[in-house]
Amino acid sequence: MTEVVTNTAPPLRDEAAAAATAAATASGVEVRTLAEVADLTAVTRLFESIWRPAPGNQPVTSELLRAMVSAGNYVAGAFDGPELLGACFGFFGGPAKGGLHSHIAGVATAGHGRGIGFALKLHQRAWALRQDVPVISWTFDPLVRRNAHFNLTKLAALPEQYLPDFYGPMNDGINGAGDTDRIMAVWHLASPAVRSAAEGAPAPFDAAALRARGAAVALAADAGGGPVTGPADAPVVLVAVPPDIEALRRTDPAQGRAWRVALREVLGGLLAGGASVIGFDRAGWYVVAKEQTS
């Protein structure tokens, strides 16, 4: 007799939808896609309150969001009752819905600490999978420690490129007027690492343990908090970022610029040379695996 093995695991779409619902429930919000002008206007106001742009420099406009939604793209908001606490906007890239680029996402100060950003991203993942889209990409400032931890550990996205001064001057309350270096992160929605992260079980990294096993420290902070470089002469390399680059840009702009230059040289150089960021330690370290050569 031939044994028939039945796959009883729920389909990936159902799994992703359940994870998104659980994250929203845990955050105390309802996440839903948006299409009406009033809701889209609320999104633009939310983003303005978060980024605090210079006059005439809105992150997005309601007209743009309306056009994007009408073309089948993604705009969603996280609501606590009638209050919009977070939002996310993404659009399709070529070829033909081969991936979704998540352009901007943010959570109001009143919603911090509740996991709303996680709920928004899991909603976006579930939505993309319903469109048969396997990958979502987005950029983030590699100097912002909490964002690196969120993107690379909590979501299990993978850095693909280091992009110097990607947007040019943005002149807002978060980026200031300096160079806007970014990392392009890629989120492989069906990967085992992403599925585990969506269920609340991401893979952590311990920089201290890696150092004990011989990892090289290519960038660290000196006694005054400034960047100091070291040799990247091991298969695993650690690259530090400061605790709060946004505060540093306000209190010591010169040191903030020094960190930007150092990270571009060290992390950007490693990625350009074929190395891969494989994780992030919440204590402030990128974990980089160098390409092995025979």
C-alpha cells in the first residue's frame, strides 16, 4: 500500500494573515487599507507630524496617495478607535508586480512602544502575499539603531545595498540637512527566517559572543563616543552604530557627520566588496559575513 502524506499546514497566505491579525490585536489597533481622501489626508498629516519637514517639503501628498491607491498600490493605517496612530505606503516595482517597494512607514509618538510598526509591516506582508508578490523592499538610515534592530532582527529583512546620499538633502526633523545614506533592505516574505520572525521568534545575534569567537571589530565607539575604525580581518566582522544618532545630530553635528562618513566607508565598503549583513545585535552592532574565497 502506498502511503499518502497530506500537508496539513495552513497555506502561507492564511498563516501571514493570522500573524498580522495577532500583531494588530496585541497592539490594540485595527490595521486596514485606505482609499478615501479624508483617510489619505490624515496619513499625510501623520507623516508631517513625525518627520517635521521644512515648509513645502511634504513626505507625501494626499493627491499622490489617491493616485497610487487607484493604480492598485498599498496604503494602510493603524487605528485605535478613530485615531490614526500609524501608516504605511508602498508601490509596485518592475517587472510586473515582481516586488513591492515600501516607501514610507511611521508611528505617532502616542503609539510608541505598542508594536504598531510590527503590526503594520505584517499587514503589508499579508496584503502582498495575496497579490502573489514574494518580496518587499525599503530603505532605512543605517545609523538609526532601533530601525536596524527592527528591520533586520524583528522582521528578518536582509540588507542588499549601501546607498550613499540616496535621497539628497531632506531638510526635516529626523534627517536634518546632511547626506541621506540608506541601506536597501529586502524582505523575502516566504523565507523560514521571515516566517519565524512573523510568529514572534526572530533569530538574535550576540556580538560579545561573536567577539569571543574571533569576530573582528571594524568600527566601534571611542571613549568620547566618536567612531574609531579597526581591521576587518576575520570571516565575521562587527560594525557599530551610536546609541542615538538623531540626538547626536542635534547636540554634536560634527560627530554625527563623522559617524556617517565612517559607516559609509566601513559598512558600505564591506557590502561593495561582497560581504553580507547577516544580522544585528540590539546593543548596536551589524554582524557581517565576509565572502569566502578559495
